[in-house]
Amino acid sequence: MIERGSAFARTLGSTLASVDDGVVVLDLDAPESLHNHVGGPHAATLFGFAETAAAGVVVTVFQDLVGSGAVPLIKGAEISYSAIAQGPVRATARLAGDADGVRQSYAERGVAVFPVDITITTADGTETARMRAEMALKRFT
């Protein structure tokens, strides 16, 4: 499911590097069409890339719920940029909430909100951005 992604994720062109126990790692070559005025991935590109990685966590950790109709959404996010990204970047996203609590909230209320932490680094490991996304699973009837 994560490989198909959304239309926007396909537009970015990110690729799945790994999935393991609530952690999703995506890579992005960031072609020139996604660059800013200093020659690296635009801040909006990095934000969208981080959100895509967070969504990857949601659809992998809660694949059963998504498969039965739960809709993954981003409710909010805060991002901090710490260095100018140049060249390819990597996003590592981790579930920062309690998966059992998310499942319980979704079962009882039809909605669950939970945090996912994302770090974006360059090929040499330099951190360029950090984001906390407030993700949600929602039942629409």
C-alpha cells in the first residue's frame, strides 16, 4: 500500500528505503523542479516529503484499519529547518504515540489522533529538518 502512495507522493518521486516496526524511511532525489532559490529542495518539498513519510507510518502500522476503511489524515504539523538541504534527502518517520491507544480510540470514537516524528537528513547524515506531525485516523460513514 505504501508503495502506491497518493498522487502528491508520486509527484515528489520519493522511494521507500525501509519499513520496520513503526519506522518508515523514504529517500528523495529532489530534482531541480523541486528546488528553491539556493539550489536545494524547497521548504515546501521537504514539508510534503516529511508528511508523506508520516503517512507511510500510519498506513503500515495501522494497515488493518486503513484496509477496512479508516482514512489517514494529517491534522497538524510543526517543522523546524536546521540546515540547507543540498542533493538527495532521507526522511525517517517514527510512530511517537501508543499504537494500542490509537486502536482503542478509533474503535470507541471513530477517530484517533497521534504523533509521528520525522527527521530529514542529507546523504552524509546531516540533519536538515525535524517535524512532528499530528496524524489522525477517521471513520467516515
